[in-house]
Amino acid sequence: MIKINRRFGMISSFLILSILILSSCASKKDVVYFQNTGSFETLVDKNSFTPKFKVDDLINIHISTLNSEASVPFNLFRGASEGGIVAEQVDYLIDKEGEIDFPVIGKIKVSGLSSEELRVLLREKLADYLKDPIINIRLQNFTITVLGEVRKPGTYPVNGERISILEALGLAGDLTVKGVRDNILVVRDFDGTKVSQRINLTQKEALSSPVYYLTQNDVVYVEPNQSAISASSLDNRATIAISIASVLITSSVLLLTRN
């Protein structure tokens, strides 16, 4: 009987140790966003964020006027159907020099310009050809990539001209409970130069971070916390431990029933 009690004591200790290894507790400071934000607090956006065009961007530019025929030479089209009806408008690719080749006008430097700045520039260059042109500009390849400890990692298209990091994480299903919220990495490309910066989403100062608003082709990476790292390395050992515990319990039950 003493041997059986000792065996049960060993099994209990083993099971308790296994549970402690496999389980982890997260405190409020690990998972809650904007912890230092007060009630009824007004937060002013100091970013004045305006998206800029980059090398390798695809942009769509459509010029129109009251005289539709006058604006046709200033738009790029792919093919035409019978009767001269335009089939499809072609996008402009910003080359390595940051330029596009615009019909009639020629090379235009657009890298580093916002949509509004490019609109003003085109209106000036078209002044000799068109009266009061309407210029519509749209970025066609605005995507962001979210990786790491989120529920749905992947690359997502963005509708519009800007997206915040919170909206990007929302597209990816938000962080898992094992994602590190105070050290999120954003990797950004500036015409071939990679720039990285980290943001702490547990503090309200994140709202004024240079990477709070994302630009096209940004990569957001959420690191796993220590619990996730430990769990990954212990997966196989935990499976073995549970199997051993199961065998020990079964053996002990058999011993008890026989006695």
C-alpha cells in the first residue's frame, strides 16, 4: 500500500509539472491596447500623413474634359473596338528613376509626390493643351502584408489611399493572445532601401508613430511571446510526457484493482 501511495505521489507531481509547463498566464499589460489612454481624452493626429508614390508603383491616371475628343491623346489605352470606342485604359508603372512616360508631355517625375501634388503638376503641364481638365489618379498596387502571431497572416489589398496599422491587423483577424503587442515591427521600402521601425500598441503614443499609417507594400510582423516560443519547443516533449503519464495512470489503476 505504501508503494502504491508513493507511485500516486510521483504521478501527481508529474502531472502538475506537465500542466505548469503547458499552461501560461497573460496579464492585462500584455494584451490590452492603449493602456495609458484616459477617459474623454482628445488625441490629436500629429502625423499629417500623406501617401507618396514610390518606384514600381502602378498608378492609373485618367484625363477628361467637356470636349471628350480633346482629352483622348492624353490617356493610354489598350486596343479599341469597332467605331473607335476605347476598350481598356492602361496603368503607368513608375520606373527606377521615379518617372512615368506621359502621352504628349513625355517624362514626368512622380516618385515622392502625393496624388494631389501630381494632380497640380499635370494640370500645369496640360494648360497649353486642355481647358479645365478633370484629373483622376488612383494607386493600383496598394497592398500590405501582415505576418507572425495574427489569426489570418497574408497579403491584403487596400482600397483607398491610406490604412492604419490597426486596420491592417483587423484585416488579419487581430493578434493572437500570444502576439507581442509592445514591439510590432514595420518594414518599409523607400525606392529599394528597406527601413524598419517598431511600434508599441499598448501605449497611446502609437497613434503618433511614423508607422501608425502604413504605405504601399509595408510588411507588419508580430513577434510571438515567450510562451509561444516555449510551447513550440515543448510540443514534442509534451506529447511524450502526456503519453507516459497515461501509461503510469493506467498501470496504477490496474495495480489498485488487483489489490
